[in-house]
Amino acid sequence: MKKLSYVLALWILVGPALYAQEGSIVGLGGRLVQRASARILYMNQSTNSFVGQLVVNYGQPVWKAEYEDLGLFDKMTKGQVWRMGDNFWSVLDTHVPLKVSGRDIDVGSYYLGVHRSQDGNSWSLAFLDPGAIREARLDASEIAKATVDFMVPMSYSRTDESVENLTITLDYPKEDPTDVTLRVTWGRLQLTAPVEAMGIN
């Protein structure tokens, strides 16, 4: 009887805490979330075979009118790394070596963000290691906690028309599909970086 009383007392003390701990974990999402992709697939017509590809997968946040307030926009971006999308991480996956803004990028997968300098005058494409982020279990909304592996410069300009949903494209001239421009547009913001696909033949 004493043993039973001890077990009941222990349950009264510890049981609610266990339930509270279990109840503190909730699931978010689980339903369809639309994502966009920009992809280039390289094909050798002589051999009728594919010789490489690169793709950027990303979420498309909606531009809000309040972002037109430069004070608010500066507060959101200056000296910070922005996730360049929404929901899951923006991901570059390349099967071929690249040069992005002159820097060599190995074959592999990278999480992406955008960094703006503290003075607001320069922008960079930020590359983050997916393995380290998985180990730390960081969500893309926590990009400020993540370590940026390296950054490459991006050029900033303003568009004539406002783009409602964030859009990333990989543009190239027909005569040379390895000469690529990575273009990010959102609102009137436009950021570009030159990308060279290497070893395509």
C-alpha cells in the first residue's frame, strides 16, 4: 500500500509536467505550400544526352505596400541577412561547377540568403551550409542565427513596375546558355549576380 501511495504521489507531482512537456511541441504546416523554381537543364544535342543542370527552389512572399516606406525597409534589411523567400529555405542545387560573381562554387546544394551592408550601399548573395543548419535544426525564419559560409556581390537596381511575388530567374542568351544572370525581383527591388556554368560540353 505504501508503494502504491508513493507511485500515486509521484504521478501527481511529475505527471502534469510530463504532459506539459509533451503538449509544448506542436506541428505547423503539413499541407500543400506552393514553391517556385528556376532551372536550367543542359543538353548535348550531338549525343542526345543531358550534361548538367542547376536549380533554385524558393518560396514567394508577397510584397506589401508598407515596404515602400524606406525607413521601414531599411530597418528590415540594413546590416542583416534576409532569407530571400518564405517557408522553407531557398535552395541552390547544382550538378555542375559554377562561378558566381567570380567565385568558384562546387557541385552541391546550398541554402541562400541576401545580405545588405550596414550602410545600405551594397548587397550580397549569402551561401549557407545545409548540413550545419540541419544539425542546428534551424528554420529559415531563424536565418539570423545561422552562420553564413561566404558571400558574393550582387548588383542593385530598381524596376519600373512593382513585382508582387518574389521572383527568381536564371536568364541567359540563346547563343551561350552557360552565361547566366541570377535575378531576384520583389516590389521594385532588383538584385542580380553573374553565374557561369563550368564544364558544359
